[in-house]
Amino acid sequence: MARSLAGFLVLLLVISICEAASLFQPISDSHRSAALELFTLDHGSFKSLEETYEALRTFQILGIEKKPDVTSAACRSISETVGSSSSTPKDLFYALKANSIAQCKIHEKASKGIISSLNAAVSGASSLLDFYYSVGGLVLIKDQSSNADIHLADAEGVFRSVKAFSQSDGRWRYSSNNPESSAFAAGIALETLAGIVSLASSELDQSLISTLRNDVSKLFDSIEKYDDGTLYFDDKLVDGREYQGPLSTTSSVLRGLTAFAAVTTGNINLPGDKILGLAKFFLGIGVPGDAKDFFYQIDALACLESNRVSIPLILSLSSAVISVTKKDSLKVRVTTVLGSNAPPLTVKLVGAFSSGSKDASLVESQELKFDQGSGLHILNDLPESIDVGSYTFVFEVVLQEPEDEKVYVTGSQTKAPIFVTGLIKIENSEIAVLDSDLGSVESQNKLDLAGKNAVSLSANHLQKLRLSFQLSTPRGRAFKPHQTFLKLRHESKVEHIFVVGNSGKKFEVVLNFLGLVEKFYYLSGKYDMELTVGDAAMENSLLVAIGHIELDLPEAPEKAPRPPLQPVDPYSRYGPKAEITHIFRAPEKRPPQELSLAFLGLTILPLLGFLIGLLRLGVNMKNFPTKPVPATFAILFHVGIGAVLLLYMFFWLKLDLFQTLKVVSLLGVFLVFVGHRTLSHLAAASAKLKSA
Amino acid sequence: MAREKSSKGNAQALFHSLRSAYAATPVNLKIIDLYVGFAVFTALIQVVYMASVGSFPFNSFLSGVLSCVGTAVLAVCLRIQVNKENKEFKDLPPERAFADFVLCNLVLHLVIMNFLG
């Protein structure tokens, strides 16, 4: 009978593993420091009354001391809004909300003015938000002013008009002309209706309240779920501007729900695990980075901390990593969402399962000892069956007082991922060189893998290398680490890695060099040996140099593969490169200067010969004109030619073509004119001679 | 032997007759011939220089040689035009031919100077 019951329980536990194991942490000091950073004054005041309220409320919930500058800035904006007659109900609402925390004094006259304007707003309200601000404002001022006689004139009428915005699926609309409905609006509506109930001068019709309870249950039917067991509300994304997001929507619904539960007398029957799921949703966010998100999270958790529906209790671990060798104990804490103490309860460890295996629980169900001083539930010694590795522990929380069951909700079972580490014993480690055929040991060395080794071996391609060792867990069981590698590195930095296989506790690798010759690229020489044994659960993972081995391998044949190029030190890529020296074209061999000068002289010779020949021929200047005018022209002609030749010399020496052409064109024109005059005069003279 | 002697004698006789015929040419033509000879000699010397030391600044060599050859060609043209026995250029006054010669030489030498480098 007991056996079948146990078997059934085991089956139940196995099925429940299908859900992912995750733990949620309650609010801690990291939240408090983040709040101080996020909610800061911008030039001495917050941007709006809404933000003022959010900052004050967050500080109040987290128990952060009120800073004087924050309070004075808040009081300033509150009194400004309260005093002004043109403040809208929304401004008054947030001012009064902030004032409920800041507790600044409001004048009697001002509060009277507020009451009358809010009453007028209630009667003139047409949309959900109008009702929300005006009714909410009246509720707040009732608590804050000395005048306790604030009632809603026609509470039932107002109730019905707000209820008119509800829809059949539990959601609410914002106004009669806007058909869009949302869960966020539902939360606001519930808060407003709770306010109406509290302001009513006489009892409201109970049927109204019970229909509202039905609406709440229908709303909770539309709750959505994530894989890790968290629940939340979300609206359909229709209009980007109006979309609120799951965080603010869920927060609004929770606010409405708890406000409503606070004013009604009966019970709102909501399953406790839905509340627990909502609590996990808010805790699962961690520390938000945005002030608004932070406020929504903290405000919702404050609603969950104390409400009339059910208060969730959160189980958390101080550390999810436990060392078997150091004999750590498992410490569990159960608190409310904001970290306050839980009522008397016991925590039981009902099962522990190795991750990734569907075997039965490794531990018997046992109770954890409660330490009054620290508020922790402690399991001092891990059971023998828990060895190194990763596990899922299943806890169950049982409340000691039966009345607490109505107030608190703990959840059936909480799964927590636990990682157990420990020192792994490495024994009998040795390295040997064996003769291939006979298997006889040629040389053997014992290794101390925990310390330094400098083994020196030598082998040729006909032999084998064997490395073996034993691993066992602190509890004495076999252990297979994630990494067991033997690396051989040649002098030329070529590396080879081999996995060390195991059978049970014994780990061994045998390198048969005959088969590895080609893999080693026929490189003989000194190889450094390095052993790596590592695992996440191993506290003494090691990477040790064992020593070196001189390998004598045969010569590489023609077609053998070359070893891959070893990567150069990557930083040398950015170092300076080899300097490039430009090799200029070797200048042509020039002849010796004397030879060139000699030939220059030789070139002048024909000119001299020409001049001498001219003299021998009897050259004379008889035809040179004697009369002054033609003589001038003749002289100018010769001067002109000489000038052109001079210009050519300058052209060769330093002028460029364009300058030369410019001058030559001028000289040419001059020369043509002068030459024409001279030659025509000569022609006339010779014609005269001929005719004469 | 006799043929050799006769051929030798023939060559000598030919040379002498050429020489005497040449003496009959007018002086201005002889001047032009001398000028042509001078230009060709200068060109030859330049070629010998290039042959001995290599043609490294080839453009300079070309411009030098072409200057000589060019001016020789222009002088030959001048000779043709000035020669009174040449019926083709009977109407062309020699001064005009000379003016052409000067102008063409100036243009030639501008180009040569540009190419000399």
C-alpha cells in the first residue's frame, strides 16, 4: 500500500519536472539603491505630480527614508496645485495621492474648494478616467482633511454609470464612444468602484457587488502565462499610443483587485496559484531600469504584500551552488514578496532529481531545520546520494497554523536548480612508453597531476604512448568531466589534441605512433605534453604540463601533406613592417668627360674647314649695300638672324617653348620685313647689272 | 694587267675631268657645296661619337644628326633653285630662294632645339 502510494507520488513528481525549474528572489537592497538612482529630482522638482507621487510611493514601500529636499519639492507642487482653482481633477488626484505620503498641510479653505470641484467633476463625468480621478480624489481628501463628512450624493447612480463601461469578457472600455476595451481600464474601473463603495453613505445593493465579483473572475480567465509559471495580463496592441504593456496592465488589475477586496465583506474566490503566478511575474522582472516600470513593479508587489485576497509567499535560496567538499549547507528562506517575515511554516525537501534524467528522486522527503535567528531553513548535510553535478531540488512549504491557509498562498511545490561542486580526486596517474607489438613497457613514469611534472620520454614510430589516471568524486563515485584532453605540441608550434576516454573511473589514452605518423606530418623532434581535465562541477580543474617526449618519426615522402602554417602572433600584424628601399633605375653609363669634350672639339672642326674653304674660294662682301638706308636694313637683317639664333640658345638653356614661340613670332615678323627689304634691294641691284 | 692599268688610268682620267668641270661652276654654288660638305661632316662625327659611347640621350643624337641633315637638304634645295643652268627655276629670283632657305633653317632649328632636351 505504502509502496504503491510512493510510486504514485514519484510519478506525480516526475510529471511535474516537465515545467522548468526557476527561482524568484524577493525585493532586496539592490532595489533600494536602484530606486534612489532612478527617482531623482530634475532641477529641484519632479516633472509632474504623477511622478512626484510615484517617487514618494516607491520610497515609502521600500522603506527608504524621506529625504527633505524630495519632501519639500513635493509639498511645493502639491500646495501649488491644491491652491490653484484651475487644476483639473487629474492634477488634484495626483496631488492628493502624493500628499497622503508627504503629509503636507492643506488649508481648510483649499480643501473645501477641492471637495466642491471634485463633486462637480463626479456629476459631470462622462468617461472612465473622469470618474477615476474625481472619485479617487474624494476618497483621498476624506482621509486627509479633518472634515470626515464626505459622501457621494448618488452613489448607486455613479456605480451604475461606471459599470456601464464594462464588457462581458471582464474588460472595460474607457468611454461610451470608444469601443476599445482593455484590462488596464478594468483595473482602473475596479479601483473607482471600490472608492464609490467606501464613499457611499448607505449600503449599496449587494447584487451589484456580486455581479462585480463575476466580472473579476471573468477577467482572471483571460490571464496569460509564460513557460516558467508566471502569469500576467496583456491587452491587444491596437493603437500604439494607448497600449500600456503587460507590466502596467497587470499592475493596474492588481491595484483594482486589492482595492475592491478591501471594501467588500465577502470573499473573492480566486485560486491562490493565480496570485502566486502574478507575484512571480513581478519578481521575475528583477530590477527595472525605468522609473515608471519600477513604480509599477513595486506598487503591485505592495498590493500583493498585504491584501484581503491571498498573500503570496516566496521561497528563495541564498546560494544555488553548494560545495560537497566544503560541506556547505543548503539555506532556504521563505518570505513575502517585499522580503518581510513569513508566518510560522516548515520547508520540506521532497525530492532531488539529477538534471536531464528522469530517474526517481535521489533523496527521501525530509524537513529542513528552521534557525530562528537568521530566519533560514537549513539542511546541514547533503545526503550521500547527492554527488557533484547539477540537480533540481523540489521543496514544499507547509504552513503551521491552519488559519494562515486562508490568508497566505505558498504554491504546491517549488523547483530550484542546484549545482553541486566538489574536489575531484585524481589518483594513479602515470605515463608510459610501450613497445607496439608486445605491449611491454619500455619506460614508465608516475605523475603528480596536482604538482609540477617534468617527465622526459623518447619514442619512435613503432612504439605507443599511454597516459592513464583515475578520477573519483568526493563520495567515491565515477566521474566523467566535460574535458579530458592530452595535447602534444611540436617545437614548430604544430599542435595535436587527443581525448582521454574512460571506462568507469579509469581514464586512459593510448597513442599508437605508427598510425599517427601521417597525422603528425612526419615531424620528428621534441613535443611538449599538456593534460587538461576540467568540468564546471570540479573545483580543482587542471591544465598541467606533463613534460616532453622526443619523437623519432620516419622521413616524409614526396606527397606528404605539409603541416599547416602556424598563426603568427596576432599583434605582430599591427607592428611595423619591413622597410622598403626603392631601387632607382641605374643611371646610364656616361662616357668619360674628356672623350665628350674631345668630340666637341672634333665637331667644331668641319665649321673651321668651312670657313677656311670660304676664304679659299675668295668670298667677299662687295655686294653689301653702301647707301645708308639699304645698309641699315642689311645690318638689321643679319642682326635679326643673330637674335633668333641667340633666342634658340636661350630656349635650349632655360626658356620653354611657349615663351620662345612668342618671341620668335615677333622676331620672325621683323625679320621677314627687313629681309624682304634687303633682298628686294639686292635683286633690284642685280637686275640693273644684268640689264646694263 | 693592262686592263687594270687602263681601268686605273680611266679612273684617273675621270677624276681629272670631274675636277676641271667642277672648277667651272660659279662661286656661289661652290659656297653652297662647301656648306653641304660641312654639314655632312658634322653629322658623320656625331654618328662616330654615338657609335663609340652609346646612344643614351637618343633624342639629343637624333636632333643633332637631323639638324645637320636638314640643313644640308635645305642647302641642296637652295643650290637647285639658284643654279642658272636649271631651266625649271628660271623665273625664281635667287634672293627669294635664299630667303626661303633662311626661313626654313630657322624653323628647322627651332624644332631641333626643342627636341634637343
